[in-house]
Amino acid sequence: MANAPNFRYAARESLARAKTELGADDPHRLRYAALELRDAMEALTYDRALAFKDDIPPEEYKTWQPRKVMAVLLEIDPSIGMTSTIAFGLEEEYGKPAPRENMKLLGTDVVFTLADLKAHYDAIGSYLHMPSLEQVQSGSGEATGALWGRHLSRRESSELSSVE
């Protein structure tokens, strides 16, 4: 995939815009925060897919839904959804792992998993639409939805922040 966008950068930018929208303290801005959070989830998923671009069937490039993309990636490599840490150290004795205190941490790759997508993507999407007639009639659509949405969006924002 020549000239692929920098999806990780796009995810960070979307997350920053979502945090700005959440900080506005205006329930009408939740819709924009939700859109930015979903964009961030999509971008992180596409970024992960780029690592497997040679293994992904060409017809799957048409798929934009992150859950479907992640399902394809998990078929290719089941470990794709695991957070991993890389460290190195000098063995004191050949063939035996280096003692923990001799290990130098290089970093941790925190991933946004299929379970994360299932838990958050659609829930956030409900803020991209008008409340249903039932929600309007019961009065639950605006007030409780805005409070729950602010809490939910802050949680997703926090989880996405850990995926650097």
C-alpha cells in the first residue's frame, strides 16, 4: 500500500479533538467527541492492519468496519490482540534468562483489541444519532444520555490514550 496515511498520527489527532470536545462541557458537543473517538478507533485498527498488508486478501481492503478488519487480522495472527512488552538483558549464565534487575525495558505495545472495539465502538456510535422516539417520549434520551455519554466518552478517551 504505497503512500499509506499515518494512521497512528491520525488517531492521536482525533483523540486530541475528542478531548477538546469533551472539555467544552456542552452536551451537544458529545456527538463530535463520539465521532472523533470512533475515528481514532478506526485509525488504530487500520494502523495495525498495515503491518499485515501483504497477508490481507485484496477484497478485505474494502472493509472499513474496524471489528471486521480486526477479525481478519486475528485469523492471520491470533497474537495481534495482545499487549506485549519488550526488554533485554545480559545473561549471567549462558542459557539462563537474565535476572529481572539486569533487564532494560524497551517499551510496551498496548493494543486496542477486538474486545475493546466490541465494548465501545457501537456504544459511542449511539451519540451520532438523534434519540429514538421512545427515548424522547420517556425523557431519557437527552438528560441521562448526555451524562452517560460524557462518562463513557471519557473512559474511551482514557483507554485510547494508553495506546501509543
